[in-house]
Amino acid sequence: MKPNRVGRCLLFLLCSIFLFSCKTSDDANAAAKQLATTSADLVNYYGTLSKIAAADIALSELQKNLLHVPFEKEDRTQMSTLSSELQKRANVAQALQGLSTAFSNLTGSTAPTDVSNAASKLGTELQTLNALPQLKGAPIPLPTLIGDAAGAIVTLIRNHEERKAAPAMDKTVSALKELFTKEEKAYDSLNNSYDDVAKALAQYCIDKNLLDETSVLGPALQPFGLKAHISSTTDTTLLKKAATTQLQETLNSLNDAHHSASVAMLQGITDMGTRIHQLATEGHMPSRGTPITLTTVENWITTASTYLSGSPTSTGSAAASTSSQPTKK
């Protein structure tokens, strides 16, 4: 095939990925930008969970040494695999973000092969996914749609089957929605496990006088620039009780925040899937803007990233790669 013919075919592929008609490119570009934003949050959501799994290894080892809670080699291996698989999901979301961004940047571009390459990468990343290990129970098998989507994308790029791009993209978003739906409880379980272990270790520190319980007085003293002081004769019983109460309240808040984020992330994927499907089947997409539910996801990512920044990672654990860092949008 001659170079100019290849270029025309790829350009048609770009137009067809979301819309299959350049006549309504405004809808196509809007869809691409919205999907890129949703995918970016999915990258960071999965990347944060991957980091939590890696940090949980170090916390569990510490809990084993201090509280004598069993943490066997098999447990460590399972947690490491879980971290790795979550990072693979982040990589898939990042490839989808790359494809969406390549399409939205098409205007005036002389290199339509960017989209072809991005689509190939998405297909490749989808093929790397494996069943997700659970902290309790058997691994969660991948939805059949994941393999179907990967095969469809790879085939259409290899054979330049532009008219099959619509079903492939529609199928990809549907597959990610089904994947998230099947695994959502496992995400909650991982987050809650990390918080529970952290809480147990914090309680140990309170019980063993390893921290300054006056920190609970901060809300009352900070507005006035005052600092608490404990003498050798101070009875800290009530302060310890207040610190323990604060631990439980914060634990509940952290667990609720993640659950809300996972529900919101799934809703964001669902909303985006509905828009892409509508665009693919009806040729237009009246909805505009980022799904409002993503703010909840972004708030959780920010909070989790803050406390994870001070968490140790165990040597040899499957810590998240740099691609799981918060993505600028």
C-alpha cells in the first residue's frame, strides 16, 4: 500500500474510533477528551491501590514482629502479585488515556500513526491482565470481554479494519466496566485491610507509650498557637482514650472514603461507556463535561497519596511504577 494510501486509511481510522464520521468531529473530539480525563483518574485510582498493596506488605511484616500476627511467605507473594496486577490495570487505563489523547490532538496533525500506535499499545496491555488475587478466597477470573476487546483492537489495527473500530472501543469500555464491577469488593477489601493493620499498629503505639497523645489536643490549641506539655506526673488515661477514639473514627472515615471513591469511579466508567456507545450507535453525543462523580475519586487519591508518601515499602515488593503517579490532566 502506498504511503499516502496508508495515511488516508489511518486518518479514517482516527475519525472512526469514536464516531466513524468526520461530519460530527465536535462530538468525537469531546468524547475523546472526556474519555482521556476519565481514564486518567482510573490510572491514578489503580496506581494508588497498587501502592497500598505494596505498603501493606511492609505493615504486615511490622505487625508480625510487634503483635505476632501471622504473615507467611505465601501471604507476601499473594500481596505482591495483587500489587502487580493492579498496576497492570493502571497500565491499561493509561494506554486508553493515550489513545484518547492522541485522537483529541489529531486536528492539524501530520502523524495519524500516533493513534494507530496508541491503539496497538492498548490491545497489548489488555492482553497482560490476569485474574486478580484476593486477600481471602480464590482469584477473580477476568471477564470474557477483556479478551474479546484485546483481540478486536489488535485485529483492526493489523488488518486496517477501520469500520470495526467502533465496536472495539465500545467493547473496551464495557470490558473495563465489567472488570471493575467484578473486582470492586476486592478493592474495598484491600483498602480496608491496609487501614486495619495501620490502626492496629497505631493502637500498639498508644498502649506502649510510643507516641505523644497530646496530638489529640491540636484542634483546641492550634488556633491560639499553644503547645501541650506532659509532665512526669500527668495522668494520660483520658488522652489515650481520646486517641483510641480518634483512631476508630478516622478508620471509619478512611474506609468510607475509599468505598465512595470506588462507587464513583465505577459510575464514571459507566457514564463514559454510555456516551461512547451512544456516539458509536447514534452518531452524536449530547452530554458534555467530566462526570461529576470523578471529584470524589480525585479527593480519595489525594488523601491516600498523602499518607502513603510516608509509608515504607518492603524490599522486593511489587511497588507501583512511576506510571501510577497522579497524572496531570
